[in-house]
Amino acid sequence: MVNGSLRERMRARVRAAVLGALSAGLGSLAAVGPAAAGTGQPSPKQMGFQTAVTPVAHDIHWLHDYVNIIIFAITVFVLVLMLYVMWRFSEKRNPVPSRTTHNTTIEVLWTVLPVFVLVAIAIPSFKLLFFQYSYPPPDLVVKAIGHAWNWTHEMPDKGISVDSVILRDNERAEEIKAGMPADQVPRNLAVDNEVLVPVNKVVHLLATSTDVIHAWTIPSFGSKLDAVPGRITASWFKVEKEGIYFGQCSELCGKDHAFMPIAIRVVKEAVFEEWVAAVKARDKRKVKEIVRKAANELAAAKVADAGRGK
């Protein structure tokens, strides 16, 4: 009787601890709450991906959600099964334990069903992998060259090259004072020379490095490409929406790894050609004017969209 009473008290304590942990976890999640995903840059308290703006990024997000549905379904099934087993085969309801050691049907099911689950994941996964590396004919080629610690972007077809270095806090303040919208020069993501590409055009991205391994990454593009010294790696993107999109080196490349951002501004083709001409003419003032004008037009468009409830 003493042992039975002790077991009951221990079980009650375990149940109370589990219920307390669950309620605390759910309470903290409710208090935090997910923030809306950013477009081109992260948002405070964001949970989830940045908004997708390329076909590849859309497919990545779809596959992520699809696999999560499978994961959640398996988790719920296993949890329900465990709760049923604990209830059905408890000492109280099953005082004489079963001596069954094998069940052919169950063993076949728990071997075959996971195979079907893996096939259901593998098919869209392989399709996405094939899509990522089946390059459509390019409208523009951009070569990203990683240095310790900044980026150079070359456009061989246009005959131009742009070096991009992170903006210090005082330089960022000067840009805002000169007319750049503050949200388009975020701290630790803004650069002194943005790279412009045209909207709805296929861009072939080539990446390499002059020193150590870097990685060219822009979350909203679904792009993450290693830049390896002595090698050229390739990817592609086609941005469907005008805007400013930020990324960073995502390879541990040294002491200033965290201060090696990428800024790609997607604009109309006419604006892009005007920018290319200004860069080729080495007219820095004109380049700044083009970028600031595009930035302010983007800001005005966001205000208009907000007014329309978009």
C-alpha cells in the first residue's frame, strides 16, 4: 500500500509538471505572436521566411509548408498513439501484461508507410532542385566576387563593375539626410553602392571569391550561392516585384563576416539602362540621383498601396 501510494503521488507530480510546462509554452507563444514577414529585409520579431519575389523562392516556400504539414501530421499521430497506449495499457486497465512480441500487420505498415512518406517528400524536392538548376536564357549576367569583406558585382555584357561596402552609422545618417527613405538604408544591411537589375528579367548569377569562401545570399530571392576561390558557381533569379532586397554573406568567412551585406535594387528596365550609362560614365552624382529617385518612388508606391489596403 505504501509503494502504491508513492507511485500515485509521483504520477500526479509528473502530470502537473507536464501540464505546467505545456501551458507556459503556449502562453509564451501567444504573448510573442508572429510578426509579418519582411520583403527584402527582416522584420522585428519575424517568424517565417521573408516574402518570396522569385519563382524559385515561391517554390521553396511551398515545399517548406508542404513538408511541415507532413511533419505536423506525423507528430499529432504519434502523440495520439502514445496517449492511447498510456491510457489503454496502463497498470489499472491492464493488470496482466500481454506477452505479444510480434504483429506482422503492424510491422509491415511501419515499414511501408514511411517509404510512402519519403517518396511524397522526394518527388517535389527533386522537382525543385531541377528547377533551380535548369537555367532559362539570360537577359542579364551578374558576376558576384567576394572579398574579405565586401562584394564586387560585375556585368560583363554591360562593361561595368560596382564595389559595395557596408554603410557606417554616420554614412547611413548622411544618406537619410540627403533624401533616402530610412527603411531603405537599414543598419548593417545598407551599402554605399547598390546594384540595380531590371524587374521581370532573367538574371544569371555567377559567384567566385578572391580569398576565402563566401556565400551570396538574398532570402527573398531564394538564392544562396557559395563563392569559392578559383571556381565559378552559378544560379539564377527573376524578380517579379520592384523593390530593394538585402542579403548577407552566409559563410563564416572571417572577423567581418557579419558586415558584408548585399543590396540589389530592382527597377524598371529604363531606369536600369540609365543607371548603367551613369556607372559606365563614372558619374557618381548621377548614379546617386538615379538611386534616390528610385528609392523615393518605391516609398511613394508603398504608401499608396497601404492606402488601398494592399
